[in-house]
Amino acid sequence: MNRRFVLFIATGSPGNIRPMIAAARACRVAGIPVMCSTIPLWEHWVRAHGIPWRALSAGVATLLTADLRYPDVAHDLGSRSVITKLRTRLAVSRAQTVFSNELTQLLADASLIVCQHPLQRVATHADALGIPCITVSRYGTPPSSGGERDRPVLYAASPALSDPAVVQTALQRITGEWLLPEPEALAAPLERFVRVNLPYVIVTHGAFLGASAQRVVQMAATCVRDLGMRCLILMPADLETVKSDEQTMTWSGPLTHQHVIAGAACVIHPGGAGTTHRVVRAGVPGLAIPLYPTDAYWARRALQVQLTLAVLQPNEVTTSSLSDALAHLVTDVSYRHRSRLIATKMAAEHGLDQMLTVVQPYLGVS
């Protein structure tokens, strides 16, 4: 392949992968050769948008996102012999070297690398190879170390919703969202659900529905039904935490249409970047119950710009507090009004165009 291509690297959940696919797709439409590297789980999704794909092996993904761990190696070595400790450290060091070399080979023939923050090892390897690297963030945490502060950072988020203080150097820019086009058709079951002339609330708790999230989902479904509304619950297909009935529909497929969100009276969600933006873009109130530290930023931002009345904590929320908050958001039209005002501003943003103005000069494209 021509060396003049942009390599997009992303790991994790669909919320991390989606904006990178959108950016790679926009570059390809603009005539810029691209490649996207993810774990094999997302290969079909990447290729479905006509984007060349390279596998990010499990070892490299682990190297990028966490300390290297092996289930058959004891890491609590306090009571082990000196020789056992040395052997274990040597095994880990060798594995890290293998995966580090694999990462170097992955990057070597790219002319520009775009990776999600904080995959610092990608940036370090890119620097060693003399390849420029742009990091992409969807959160409001500015780069902390000196090396990171000297690197271009694109915040793939809405300026209308973000804290402008996150931009601290001329190399940082809040571009607006990086969006994929919506499919033309809405799935028939969702179409039938939306068509019923009765209010509904959407309940979702991200890609990883652990025990704490399941508790919140069950509680939310109960509150919605007690308030006399229908409930659309987004959850993995292998879970049967909540059963579908006349008032409740569970949906395991992707919720790709803004039309479904726009018709909701409220959305109860964990506060992640993607969901928060989609709820505001649809002009509806949202109630965040963040389960993970990365979710808390956008939950707080929604509260700061008066798009919601509270950020509920998953370990403290009760049926009573959740019902009160939900009833207030649904009946107080000021929250929907403010959401629609910001949605109007977001509609005028062109995040992918902003991304291209940063990427193109690295490739000699005007």
C-alpha cells in the first residue's frame, strides 16, 4: 500500500470505535488512503464501511490498554523465591518485547497515526519511528505530561456541550462529533414500538452490563412503569434481567436511529460521551447514572449546562430518588427546551470537516 495513508487505531467498546470509523470514512471520501486497526471483533463493522482493516492482536491490545497479565503467572510474588520472581519478570518482559515489536511493525508503513487517548504506547512508538501522531479524546481531561501536551489532540465532541477550558495549547481543538451516517431503514420492531401513541423512556447502561448496571436497569424499568410510561431497554441479547411485556420492550440490536431517541420522554443512561451527545442532539432530557469513572465527566457537564437536574450514583440511587428525578425531568419542559437549543448549535457543527483540516496538511493535501 502507498506509504501516504492514515492509520487509525482504536480499542474497547463501540463508543470508542465508532468515531474512528467515521473519521477513516471521511478521509477515504476525501481521497486520502486509510487503514483502521482494531481487535477482530470489529473487523466486519470496519470493512462494512469500505475501510481496509488490520488486526490488533490481543497481546498488542493488552499492551496498549493495561499492564501485561497472564492467568497462569502469579503476580503476587511476596512469598515466592527470588528465582521465581526473576523468572516471572523475565517472562513478562519477553512478552512485552514481542508485542512491542509487533506494534512497531503495525505502525511502520503509515505516514500519519490517529489513535484514541490515552494509548500512550502508540504515540511513543510513533515518535521512535518518526511518524506524526494525533491523539483523539472524547473526554474533558487535558493531556497531563509534557510530551502529551506537545502533541496534537482532537476532541471529537461538541463545542456546544464541552468545557472550553479543556483546550490549553494551540495544538488542541474541539472539532465537533465524528458521526457515521444513519441507516435508511428502522428495524421493524422499533418502528412498531415508536409508532404507538404512548410516552416511553429509554434505559441503557452501556456495552458492559455488569451486576451494578443490571440493578439500575431493573430499578429504572420499575420506576418507568410505575409512572405510567412504556420502557425501551437496551441490553445484551444473552441477558434476561427484564422481560418484555405490554409496557416494556428489550432490544439487543444497535440503536442507530436518532428518530427513536427523539421520540422518548427521557433517556436514563450511564453518561458516556456517545450517549450523552446523542441524547442532547435528539433534544430530549437525560438522566445519568455513571457506572465508570470515564462516564462521570459528561454526566457532570450535562448538569453544569442545566440539561439535567442531578447525577445519581449507582450505589446510592433508590427507587424513590430515581422516580422523583424522572418525573421532574419529564414534566419540566425547561430541560427539553435547553436540550433543543444546544441541539440546534450541534447541528451546525462539522466535526469531520474540522478533523480533515488537521489531518490533510500532514499528507501534503490542501
